[in-house]
Amino acid sequence: MMVKIDTTKSFCPKCMKVLDADIVSKRGIVYIRKKCDEHGSFEVRHSWDQEKIYKMMAKIPKFDTPDSLVLHITSKCNQNCPFCYAMANDNKYELSMNRIKNILKKFKGKWILLSGGEPTVREDVFDIIKLVKKMKFKALLCTNGKKLADEEFVKKLKDSGLDVVNLQFDSLNDKTYLKLRGQRLLENKMKALKNLKKYKIDTTLFVMLIKNINIKEIRNILNFASKNTDFIKIIYLERAWKVGRTLQHKDTNSSDVIKELKKQANINSNEIIEVAEFYHYLHVILKKMKGTDALENAGCELNCFIMFKGNEVVPLSRILFIKKINTVLKFVYGNKFFIPMKTIVSIPYISYILFKSFVEKKYFRAALNEFIKLRKGVSLKTFDSPFTQLIIRVEPEREDVDLNICKNYNFYSDIIDSDNIIPAYYRHMIINKLK
Ligand code: SF4
Ligand SMILES: [Zn+2]
């Protein structure tokens, strides 16, 4: 039986008109229902298609200021992947240095993600990184890693001040790379990682997941990351998008990824929800305490912190009594006197919980280290923490976009022929028209 659980707005996938939409649940699976006068009715799975996850994501408060800006500095690429949302090499554009400067001058967030196409094919990529750093942003390079197999190139990235590399890393199997990327890339990725490790550049693995191709490989990737926790601190598990250039593939929903995490790594959805809530409440409180206005927790990301202990993948919720802490944080967060409240209520309470963790013994030192760092109010995407951040990411698509949840979408993007910025998901949706 279908039960209406919420309302939102969404696009007509044909004409992109904004439509009123119902969020309905059928046996715990969430769908969006909408009707365009011209193109008829649509019922599609929500991008957060597990009811309990949807409910958590829907209650995240909305913020106006995006934290991250993706600059598509070129449409050229040194690969020609069969799956490419950006349709690299099909469109022709390049962001001039002047336009980059103008866009950066207006941006109030913290992170600049250099993307494309493949940003490293631009000869002036080092100058762009230097400019980003000079303007006091954090610089992140989204790359397929081809050029990073060259040690000299990585050294120059480091010397330019690059903070993080977000490396396309879909598999540890060349057969998978042949399907997804059209060529054998494993050796190249390994060389790139060796160089990133040598030059101590913090690295995130960006894994595009497709149900019938590489979703079964999550555990292999986690095992690989577990051996490289000194510099690999974030793993993005992202479903393949249906925008741009894609081959036929089975739709992959967030619930598919969550189910596989249970099967392959024994992490269940309640544990993921608890950690995601913890991340969210703590983050908002810290942001308020610091007085900054940007939000790093996005409506397109479900954050889970994990540790590797031997063969076990341990979510933070097994280390701390996150559920109890969440109750306190939620109370503190919702209270207008929350600054005095934090001293009166939260610190002793959380310390008590930590103490209990100590009594319960496991992982106390690691948890305490992490907690101390969080208390300093640094980014939770901290690269020197004992935890690895596992992020389940769903980029909304024309069919399943939920504009209510998207208000909390913190990735913005340049748009062709303008110095303005728009939500990155919106750019992806309209990119087909730019052919
Ligand atoms: S997916 Fe990335 S690496 Fe592949 S062609 Fe597109 S831009 Fe290039
Ligand atoms: Zn329509």
C-alpha cells in the first residue's frame, strides 16, 4: 500500500518545468509522484529510496551558502570513457583565467573543486591551483589520475599548494576499467597513488558504482583503503548518473549501495543513519559556535565514519553510543540558548559517554582523538583523523530530483558563458542541451 509521507517540488523530466510532487512510501521504499500537464504522470524511485534514510535526509535544516564550488575548467579529457556524465570531448569549452578569477571573487565558501573534462590536460592547471590558494580557498583536484602517474607532475601539484586529490577509482580489476573507462587503468592508478603517497597529498577515492558492473567490489576497495589510511581518508561511493554519455546499465539506487555495505562489510543502515545524524548535528553546532555560515554537510551525501580493525569494518556507532549523543546534540541544536547549553549539558554528557566508551574499552583512544579534533571546530572532513570517511553520494537526476532536499545541496558549479554559479546538480541536468 502506498502512503503519502511528504510533499516536495520536482522537475518534469521532459520539459524541466517545476512541479508539485508527493513523496510516497510503499513497503519502506520511497517514490516521487508528479504530473506535468503536457507530459503526463511520473512515478520514480527517490534518490534516498529507503524510508528511514529519506526521513533523516529530509529533516536536515536548509542553508543558503554553498560550501564547495566545482569549476569545470575544460571539457577536454585524455580518456574517453563510455560512462561520462560530463560528455568530455563532446562539448567544447574552457574557462578562461579571467572568468575563474571573477567567479572566485564572488564565492563565499571554502572548497574549490577543479574538474572538467580532465583538469590536468590544461597546461596552466598549476597556475589555477596557485590562484585558488592565493584567494584563500582549499584546492581539490578531481582527476582520472592519468597524468599523476608521472612523479614530476605530482611534485608540481604539491608545490602549487594543492590540498586534496579526488581520484577516479572504480575498481581494482582491469576488466571493470575496460567496461567503465574503455581501457585498462589499474597500473596507472597504482602509480598515481604511489606518487600521491610519496608527496603526502591527501587523497579521496571516487568510486562510481553500477549495479551490474562493480557494485560487488566495494569490499575490495575498502580493503585497499584500509592499507593506506595514512593518506586515503575519504571514499565516495556514488551511483552512476544517467546524464551525459552513459551506456545501458541497471539503475543503481542508494538502497542498493546500503544493502551491499551490509553484505560486504557488515555495516547496517541503522548504524549508517546514526553516524550521519551525529555528523550532521555536531557539524551544525560547531558551525554555529564558530560563526561561519557555510555548511559542509550536503543533502546529496550520507556520511559514515569507519575504522578498520583487522578484517572488520567498524562504524563510529559501534565505538561511541552515538544514539544517546544524538539525543543530546539534537536538544542542544534545537535550543536557542544553545551556547550556554553546550557547556552546561553537552560537554559533561558527551564526556560521560566517552568515559562509558572507555569502560566499554574498545577503541577509546581513537574515539577520544577524533572527539578532540571535532571540538576544535575544524572541518569534519579532517585528513588526520583515525577514521576513514565513507560517503554514500547520490547526485539527483531530472527524474528523481527532490527540490526540498536539494535546498541543502552544497556543491555549486560554474555555468557556461556566465560568471554566475548554480547548483551542480542543475548543471548536470541541463548539460545535454549544450551539445
Ligand atoms: S568520466 Fe572523467 S575521465 Fe572519463 S572521459 Fe569523462 S571526464 Fe574524462
Ligand atoms: Zn513537462
